[in-house]
Amino acid sequence: MKIAVCVKQVPDATVHKRIDPETKRLDRSGEATLNPTDLNAVEEALRVKEAHGGEVVLVSMGPERALESLRKALAMGADRALLVADETAAGSDLVATSRVLAAALERVEADLVFFGQASSDGDGSVLWAAVADRLRRPLISQVAALTVEGGSVRGKRQTEHGYDVIAAPLPAVVAVSDAINEPRYPSLKGIMGAKAKPQETVSVADLGLPAEAVGEAGSRTVVLALGPPPARSGSVKIEDDGTAAEKIVAFLAERRLL
Amino acid sequence: MKALVFLEHHGGELEQGSLGLLSKAASLGEAEGVVLGPDARAVAARAGAFGASRVWASEHEALAAPLPQPRVDALAALVEQTGADAVLFAASVLSADVAAGLAARLEAGLNWDLTDLLLADGELIGKRPALGDTVLVDVGWKSAPRLALVRSGSFDPVESGGAAEVEELAFEVSDFSTLARLVEQTQEEASGPSIEDADVIVAGGRGLGSPEAFSLLEELAAALGGAVAATRAVVDAGWYPYSTQVGQTGKTVSPKLYIACGISGAIQHKVGMQGAGTIVAINKDPNAPIFDFCDLGVVGDLHQIVPKLTELVRARG
Amino acid sequence: MARPIDFPPDFAPADAIGVPTDPPEERIEVGVLIVGGGPGGLACAIRLGQLLEEHPEVRERLGEVPVAVLEKGKQAGSHLLSGAVVDPGPLRELFRGRLTTADLPTYGEVPGEAVYVLTRRSAFRIPPPPTMRNHGNVILSLSALGRFLAEQAEGLGVAVLPETTASRLLVQHGRVAGVRTGDRGRGRDGEPLPTFEPGSDVLAGVTVLAEGTQGLLTSAAIDHFGLQGENPQIWALGVKEVWRVPRPLRRIVHTMGWPLRAAAAYGEFGGSFIYPMGEELVSIGFVAGLEARDVELSVHDLLQELKTHRLVWKILHGGERVAWGAKTITEGGYYSLPRRFSAPGLLLVGEGAGLVNVPRLKGVHYAIESGRLAAEAAFRALQRGEVPSRVGALDSYDEALRRSRLWRELYEVRNMRQAFDRGFFVGGALASVMTATKGRFPRRRLPTHPNAAAPLLETGRAARYPAPDGKYIFDKLSSVFASGNRTRDDQPNHLKVAARVRRPVAEAWAWMCPASVYEVGADLGDGMVSVHVTPSNCVQCGAITAKGGRFTPPEGGSGPEYTLT
């Protein structure tokens, strides 16, 4: 079985995430790490491989140094990595990013494509559905438990109302929730062997995409301005004189929270 | 703006978040509703009362299961038929998948996590918080149709008392859209929402003084229809389960209402809940950092205040 | 008066020594194993990489992984913190013929310097004492240097293994055989969780310990092989912040005096440093010896208090804090050095071995120099076809250290730190005499006393610490957050401290710790209390080891994620 996992390098969640006021993009110049929820996707892929055999391929789009973050997933047991490292793709929105990833995934020809839950740098829970549409594959998202059997995949999908069990034939796209598993720690042997595993870097042109299809040129949304969030309107502080509970109720009622 | 608004329904009623978005869209221009799935026709007409000039409905068998891909087919066809220049979604598990699939299908820009929509010089602008709600960003679109996913509950439904015709939406199902199929469906009820889904969270910290005090919070949460959460300190002490821990090394939540009881508000906790719509803090230490970022701060004894609050909430019915 | 040393933890150095326990086919074998991805360990790795590149026949004999470096942080640099103003000589020597100073990640040479003695309201400029002159030295971020050195090492074929701790030194038949790495995925009571990944025995012909200030295996090795120096080791704690400032700082600044108290009875020795990092950043830190006796002595709060001084305010105001961190520094100097720096199969490098020049405030270049010399000694043994664990095979390292400049420098200032036991003024006078005589006076060894043996006293010092405002003055918890610390909560407690102590001892630990790990626990009667520990706050500074407990490394990858410190 060929299993692909779409992963992303994101700025390390230490203090100073900032949006560069000039480019209006997230400042990614500091230290970076593998998006934490992608580890659940890698773990699930490894479990499928352990049950059914095959290989796990990491697919990612980012700067050249994203390879360092991919190594952690290779240390966990993934077999190889494909990174689309191309300056022209920087600043891609959902439309452009999904275009690039779909092209890279087509190159990999995976039976099963995994995504992790929303990334910590603001990607929202949207990438997998866009990629699945481009690949024309069935999609199961928000998966909290997964089984693969006889050419099809079955996922327990979490919604606001409860659980649905969804089945789809392979090839399919699955987006896992972080409740699905606990990612393993890489063994020391895994860490030592990670560097030697095949890591391929391709450009946008290698994927057959023109420059206008990616980056800002290929995007359909823009960031216009940045500002401070609306200050919490008139924060109120009171001391309890025996009527605090009533005052809280009045406050909540006024804001239509009751 | 000529918008299509994706309206979800459950248990025979249109969802409040969808109706709120519809009201907003109607205030910005022309808005037509779309209702898809079983019983769509029965609920669709109601949308007229909230500002829809027309409502499209389909109960096509491909839409029977709450799955996104056939809905992408339906909306793509509708955009083409109506020439709508915007498609708006109130965020949900389903609608996020639909919106993103539609973005790829139409090569159309999608902005998500929006908390507001407005027109500036005739152009649609979205506002969204970013970087853990520490920055507010204005976002726009380069071309039509403009797709938007709006944080649920951002807008209140406004009944304008209009009426709308319900029209049948005809569309073709793509060859791959129905490959995913529903095998089993379970509704989860009573045990109350998980903290990730809850609209109301009542959270407790060290100031509770003992694990028994959590029962006070549980009563309040039950009265408010919410969930109970805990800080790292009390989870470490074994007073409440790790699954309810909110904070840097626990979960991040953004309910509409967060009531923090006996919580000092150290940043490790704050980053897990600062996105809450309204924050009420009850703490007997007037210098607790939480008073710097809550909406209503109450300096007092939670052991007195919380039970009384529960009583009053219950009395309101 | 209570003393922390009277309440020892349930831990002995021998706990960190063991034998291989993995089945032979599961043991990992490398050529040379280096514990610690700091400047010492990485300099050793780089020099070895260079030598093995030049001598492929030796490299071949070392197997698939000729050189491996174990680093407990998330990546090299994550746990590195210093001022830093560094003597670039050893760095240049390390990269001679391959890189120039321009290739190194520095902020350039020291542009100018000023030394002040502070009082609450004023600052008296004094000429820099001879030991503190920094002309020709470079300013850098040690964390950034660590990342750079790791890249260089990897380019030379060294395996740098992050998120990996060394929990035991493996000794067999009187020879060091390697280390056992730490387990990952244990729960609070030590029970294996579903993700449990046991450590591994890593065997090597030569093991180099470059653990830095709190070397667990280093102290175990010194104890096991009887290598203790004449004086007990002592430490200082440094807490620093990095600020983005609106006005560039154009000189390095050192201060002494306020807010520390001069009288000998307080045992307060230290000062601050303020270094520009390029045009936009400033590194500011406060360092104080851990023999300080006041229960409420908190270096973190002393740093906050320092910032209220006009001299500092002029530099920082209008800026924003972008980093925070804390780490201990070994201060014992010459007489606390181990008798020997090698044992069968073992080499001791850098600060873990006590190689820090306190009066010069310099240790990074000693780490690099000793790392380089260790690499050369190890290489010579391997090249001769030696079994490096043969007694005496690595003696050339000790000889090289004693012939080097660093040895002479440490000898010259061998009593200077101890002089300050007499307080700031007498100590300062003694130190001046020592400098003027180039260390010939006094001839004899002045003793040091373990930090934890200092009897505690209470003076209400905390009342003068400024209140946090979240913008200029910061509390400990938000500072821990700023260090990037996201240590997994439900791990076993890695900090060994006594469970029952006299109340002042618990209070002293609570104030001392920059990360709010310790709190006074329940009252046990009789003046005794329990100690409440929150291990996930720990930024691995090591202060507790100096003050009566023992820091052991938690799971690999835990702790701070420094990038600018």
C-alpha cells in the first residue's frame, strides 16, 4: 500500500509569532517545527503500514529547510519525503496550495492520503477538502478511529451531533482528528536512520505547474490590513457585596448569553 | 453583493448560526438561501423570514447523508445557474469541507474563521482574528465568486418578516462524489458537550480549595448547558481529569462564555481560553492576572457566589 | 539557622552509573559518543569530523556512525544560554583553514565597554578591571552558535541526535563503555504509557561528557573514578532577557553593586551584563552566586529590580521583551577542577568539568578549546589502533589541557572568586591585589563551601522586588512561557529533593527557582513542611543541584526552546 501524509512545517509555538507588517504574511523566519497535529496523521499512516505493509511518503510544501522538520516524521518510521520547495509558491492561499499539493500527490500515486487537523499557524480545517476535490477522490474527515480492510477505508467521523461511520473505497483522502491516536516517540535507531532516508525536493515547474498558478499570483484571496483586536469592550470589575450572583446574571442577560 | 448562503438544518429546524449569517448577508445585498438534504423543502421557506429573497432546496438522494462532496456538486451548479458572486457558510464540520471543496472546484478564493463581513467601496471585506486572537486581520478576495466561512454565532438572526419562494435545485452528481457513504449514524446526547464543542464552559482552578468544590461547577454548567474544564494545577493534583485541562499543555477552547472560578489567569492557562467570546472571572484575590483580560471580574468567594448563580440561572428557566 | 544541605535528596551519584542491560543485538554502537550538544560537545564533534575526513582509514574502523552527539533539547541550542561575549580565538582555531570569523554567527566585535557600580539611584563608572577587558572579543547568541555548530558538525558526517538524554554512564570492568539514553513516554508515577519508548544502551570506544553546568554523568564519573578536585564546586544562577529596543546600544555594560548587598553576611556576589545584539536587540542578564543566604533571594526578581534603575531604563524603555531564560554557571574555578579530566574510555570537557573563568566571565571559549583538545586526544588513541579504554590511552588530553593557555589563566585567578566571601569591598580589594600580582598572592588555596551549606537568613528582601506589570516587569510564570517551555505535564518528577524540610528551606527553593517549580507545601508540624513541585515548569537551569537537591534530565525534548539566548 502506498500511503501519503501531507505535513507542514510551522513556526515554533514559542512566544513571538508575528505577522510581517510588510508582506502581511506570518513571519516564518524563526525556528520551525512539524505541525503538531500532523504527527497524528503520521502515526495513523504508520499504523496502517504496519498492519498492511507498504510505504509511507511525506508530502510537504515549504522552504528547503522544512526538510529538518520532515526528519522527525522520518525518524518515527516514514519511508521517504517529497518536498515542494520553491520560492514562487510562497504566499499561496488555499486555492494555490491545494493545487500544488494535488500535483505532488498525483506524482506519488498513493492509495491513501492522510491529513492532520488544523495547523497551528492558522491554516484552518480546509486544506484536505480542497485537495480531495482536485484529486477527485472520496473524502472522510474528522476521523477519530480508522480501519482499512479489503480495498476500502472506514472512519469514525466526529461531528457536532455525534459520530458517523463513513466508508469509502481506496484510493481515498482521510483527515484525522487529534483524538485518533497518541503519536509515538521515535526510537534512537529511528532518529539515527532518518537522515539517510530518501528526501526529494522538487520545484513547481517539476510538477508541471506554471508560476502564475502558485504563490500570490495563483491565490484568490488577499490580506488587506492588520490591526489590534477589538479591546474587550469596557471590562468591568466588581466586589461581591452579597449581590454578585444577581449582577452576573444581569450582565449575561444583557449580552444575550442566557 | 449577490450571495448564496448555505443553510444547515437539524431536527426540522434551520440552524441559528446559518440564519444569523443569512440576516447579515441580506443586510449587505441580495441573499438567497440554499438548503440541502432530507426535509430540505419543509424547512426552506422559513429562510424568507430572515432575509432570503429566494431559497433553493434539494432532497436528492445523494444528499441524504451529511457528507460534503455531493453538496459541492450542488453549489457549483447553483453558482453557475444564478451567477452569484459570493457563497457564505456558517462554520461547521460539514460546511468547512463543503466550502473548501467548492473553492477548489470553482478556483475561487475562500477566507475562513471570519467574525465579521462588511462592504467597503462596494468590495466585500472579511475580518478574522489570527495568532491566537491577538491580531485582527482584514481579508479580501481577488475575484468572484467569493467564498467565506464565518465563525458560527458571529451574527444574530434578525427576523425581518419577509417571505421567499422555494425553488428546486437541479444538479449533476460527479462520479466520485458518492463514493464515500454513510454506514452508521450515532447521535450523542445528554452527557453534555465536550469542552471543545461547548458554547459555555465553567472552569475551576486552585482557588476552589478542594476537589469537592467541582460539584458546584458541575451544577452551574448543567444549568447553563455547558461543560466543566480545569486548569493544569488542579489536574496535576488529581482533582479533575486531564481531558478537561485547558491551557498551553491542554486544550484550546473558544466558547461563547467562559466562567473562570478560582483561576489566577497565568499565561499558560490564558492561551487556552483567550479566544472565548465573553469571560467572567470569580476570584477572591483582587490582584489575580485574570482580572486584566476578562469582561466581568468579580472579586469574591466563589463558594458563595457560584451556588447562588446556579439557583438564579435555574429560576430563569 | 536552617541549611539546605541538611536535607539531602534521595539520590546518590552512583545512581547514574550502570552496566549495559540491553540484549547485545539491540545495543547501538558508535565510534565516539559525545554527551551534550553545547559549544564543548559540538567543538569536539567538529574537530573529530575534520580529522576523520582527513584520515578515512581511521573513520572506516569506527563503523556506520563514527561520531554521535546526544542533545537533550529539542534541537541544538534549545538549552543554551549565556551573555555572550566570547573570546573568538578557539573558534578561529577550530575552523582554521575552513571558515573565517565572518562566517561565524556573531554580532561583531565588542564596540566599547563600560563598567558601573550601582546604587539605588546612581551609577558610578569605573575603569574595567583588567580581568574584564573585552577588546577583540565578539558578541553572540550562544543558542544561535549551538545551531550553527550543529549544522557544521552534521556537514562533517556527525550524527547529532536531539531530544535524547543520557541517564546513566555505562561502566564495565573499570572502563567507560558508553551511556544509556533516557526513557520516553512514562507517566507521573513512572508507569509506561502507550507511547512508551525505552532508552537504549549506546556503546562507544570513547565517551566524551560535555554536559555543561549540571552534568549528571560528569558528577557521577568524578565520584566513581575518584577525580574530585580540592574545593567543592559552587555555582551562580543567571537569568536573562532579550529585548527588542528602539535605540541601538553601542557598548557592552557590566554592573556590580546594587541590587546586591555588599556585606559579607549576605553572601551576595554577582552583577549584571547588558550586551547589544546588532542594532535591534539587547541581551540583559543578572548573575548571583548561589551561596547567597537570604531566603527570599530570587535572581529573576533581582533582574526585574535592576531594570528599574535609570541606567537600564534608558536602554530598554519603549522596547519589548522577546526572550527569557535562566541557567547556572560553575564558579569554583581552578581548585574545583577535577584532579584528572580523563579515565579509561572517558573524557571530560567544558563547563561540566569546571572550565569557567569567573573573573573574566568567560567559559564558552574554554568549552570550545577543551572540546578540540579532547577530539585530538581521542583521535590519536584511535589512530594508534589503541583500545581507548586502556588505562592511560587518553592521558594526552590531560597533558594538552595543562599546557594550554586556559590552564594558565585559570591558575592566575584561582582564588579570586573565593575572595568575595569577605564581601564586596574587602573582596574587591583582595581581588585587585591578586590581579596586580598576577595571581601570585595568596599562594595557598582559599577554600569554597558548598552553596547548600550556607545558613539561611530572613531579611524581608522580597518587599523591594517590583510588582509585575506584564510589559516591563515580568512574573515568573509568564517568563517560563516566554522561554518556549511546553514540557509534557504527566511525566515522572525529575527533580530530586527531600520530601520534608524546614520551612525556610522550602521558601528558599521557591524564591531561588526562576521558574516557580517549588512551593511551600503542607505544614507537617514542628517547623517542617512538605515541598510542592511542579516539574513541568522547569527550565533546566540546575539551581536546585547547587542548593541541596539534584536536577536529573526529564524526558528528551522537554524544557525550554531557546533561540536567542
